[in-house]
Amino acid sequence: MRAIALLIAALMVLLGLTGVLWPEGLMPLLTYSFTGTGIYAAAAIRVVLGALLFIAARATRTPKTVRVIGLIILLAGIATALIPVERAQMMKDWWIERGPDTLRIVACLPLLAGIIVGISALTADRKA
């Protein structure tokens, strides 16, 4: 379970660092995630990662904090699946209008969450 938490933390840190250092590289992913199939793919990934993180939280030093992060990711996935395609297109246009600086700021969220989960998993007792 600890390895799952570390893997998810590494993915979140990687996504956050990419968004902070190279937001233009995430723009194609951002554009795809607001298409009809992209919405459901993003929702499925969020639900799975959130559920795995919620389950793996007991193997970390701060399980309550990690569970809250997992629950937020899980709920974001459910909410993503409920977004109509037309609304998603409006959101995509809004993101593109704002440019890469907004993406840099927002990318700090998964970066911070990934660091918290990673430190919590790395400093956990080996028995758990």
C-alpha cells in the first residue's frame, strides 16, 4: 500500500512540475481532457487514483490528511464525469484565453499534494 501511495505521489509531483516548468507541454493534454471522450478518461483516472490513495492512506504517516486528498481527487473525478461537453468546451476556451501563467499557478496544487503524500508515505513506519 505504501508503494501505491508513493507512485501516486510521484505522478502528482511530475504533473505539477510539468505544469509549473513547462505549461505549454500540458496544453495538448488539457485540450484533450475537455473533449467528449477526454472528460470520461480524466474522470476515470481521477476516480481510480483517488480511491487508491484513499485505500493506501493507512500505510502513511498522516492517514487522515492523505485520505482527505484522496477523497478530493475522487470527488473531482465524479464531478468531472457530470460536466456536459458544451460546458467543457467553454472551460477549455477559458483556460486557453488565460494562457500558461494560470496553468502554472494551478499546477502548484497537485505539486503540493504530491509532496505531502510523498513525505507522508516515505516517513511512515515500515510495519504499516
